[in-house]
Amino acid sequence: LEVAGATGCGDSGIMVEASEPMFVAARRRLAEKGLDRVWEIRHGNAFDLAPVGRTFDFAFTFRFIRHFEPDDRKRLYREIAARLSPSGLLVFDVVNRPVRERLDAEEKPPAGEALPVYDAVYTEDELRAEMRANGFEVVRLEEVIRHFGAQSWLSYTVGPRLPGLVLGRPDPEQAV
């Protein structure tokens, strides 16, 4: 589970989730891993974190912020910044524009097989400018997927035929 060590030494964490199915899945997975006493899950909205009632030292999101258009990303950044402690960190993923453009030129995903999803894409300079404009300082950039070409090929080519192999799980229903 991705959040096993995210709270540090005995601290607790709060997850905010708007989707009921994801809320249920997160609660189940935390219980399975024995982390349900460490993580509190609250129904909520990332655009309004005031009901959480406290500040964070660390905020983490993955495959979330990048799906919003610029104005909505600004709203998210404002809300997160309002809840982060002065030395707090925001960690999230972005799509690398040069890599994405190269891969799209080489091989387009199969038409009609996936839902259309908006992904903001960035060069390093574009990301730094967006963060600066929204009151954040980029401390470090780290590759999350180091072999994107191979992983993309596996996802589009092998994934539909052998989802357990690509997802690393025997049951594709557990991909939540």
C-alpha cells in the first residue's frame, strides 16, 4: 500500500476522498494492511479542505491535480496552500511534456478503448512557473516512472490481454 510509511514516526494522517466507491475501497485496503488506526478517511472535497479542521505538514496526491484545467488547478493550489504549515510540502505528479509528445508521435493509444482524460503536461520551466505563480517553490523534481516508454507499451499492448501481469495484481478489480 502506497501510504504505509507516509505518516512518519507514529503520527497519523487524514485522507480526504469525495468518491464513495474509492472511500470504501480505501477503508478496506487500509484495514487489510493494518493501517486503519493510522489513517483517518473523511468524505470531503479537495476544493474545500476547511472541514478537515487542521493544517498539514505534508500533502500528497497522485493522478489528481493534473486532470484539471488551469483555473481549477489554481483553486486547488490555493486550498492546499491555505492548509499547509509554513514548512509543509506538497508532493504530486505531473506529465512530462517532451516525453508525452515523443510517445504520442511514436504510437497513439488505441482509439475508442479508453475514456478521454485531460492531462496537463509540462516542461520543467512551465511547471516551475505554475508553482511560482501559485505561491509554491519547487524543491525537487523526481522521476516517478523511470521507464515510461516500456511501461506505456506494456499498458497498451499487454495490459488488455494480461491485466494481472501489468497491474501486478491477479485480479483487475483490485486496481483501485
